[in-house]
Amino acid sequence: MGHHTFDAERADKLEEAEQRYRFVSAEELLWALSLSPDDTVADLGSGTGFFTDDVAPHARAVYAVDLQAAMHEYYREKGVPENVDLVTSDVSDLPFDDGDVDAAFSTMTYHEFASDEAIAEIRRSLAPNGRLVIVDWAATGTGEAGPPVEERYSADEAADALREAGFEIEHGAVRPETFLLIATLE
């Protein structure tokens, strides 16, 4: 599988609400995360902070994690909520202490970081009973939106990788172009 990374020069595309919410709404993401106001959350592959902004009012603190500093620059120009910290990092090398994060989510970025190392690092960073929500482009999709189909994973492949790392899959759904997984630490 390739590890497609979204081109930061096209960051404006990540702010198109009609397009973004077509594949996962803010309400669905918040339902899947099931946050409490005291939670610390990590947005893995936060990009311009589009979904980070939806989550921030519902959490104590949010880490917007992105590999590309240019994405953080865009987010700074747009305006970063007070409870959001920008973290430039690869998901396979998160700068958090063990158990620092109550919940983590990835919207349309799992295919960019999917590896045993990244999943182990997410697991390490999550608190006991931590929750991980993944919404990504499905390998079963048409490829009309998102990365090429050959760079995508199926919901089953992603769920199997999470189970192997010690997660329990609480919920899974496959839609025409995407899948949603809710996983918790066993």
C-alpha cells in the first residue's frame, strides 16, 4: 500500500464543509468519540483543523497532530481554538506520555499512517479504556473522491490491525466511499 499524504498546497480543499461533511458529519464524529468535557483528545492527521474545530468545544484539550508544518501554518492563519495545541509529528512517534490521551480520531488519514508502529503508538498514548475512532476512505469505494483505491484499506483490514494491537472493535460501518470504526482498549 502507498502512504498518500495530502498536498499542503491544496489545504483550502480541506475546508470545504459540503464535501467534508458528506463523508462524516460533526455529529457522527462526536457520537463516535463519546467525549466528556474533561477529556484530552488527539486528532491524528489534523490538517487544517477542520474536524479539530468541531471536537474542541466538547473536550478539555485537543492535540492537532499533523506531519506537515505547512498544515499547522494554515490552521494558525485560520485561527486555532484556545484549548488546541498544534503538534508536528508522525503518528508512529507521538510526543505524548503513556496514557495521556482519552480519545483519538482520524478522519480520512488512516491510509496515510497505517502501520503496526503507528497503531502501537496510538495504543501507548491512550488512557485505560481509551477510545479510537477511524473514518477513512474504503478500499471498496469507487475512487471518485479521496486517494487512489490502491492506497486504501478495507474496514476489515483496519479492524484486524487494531485487534492485533489489543483494541476491541465496538462498532463498524461501511458506506459507499468510507468506513467508520470505533475501537477501545481491551
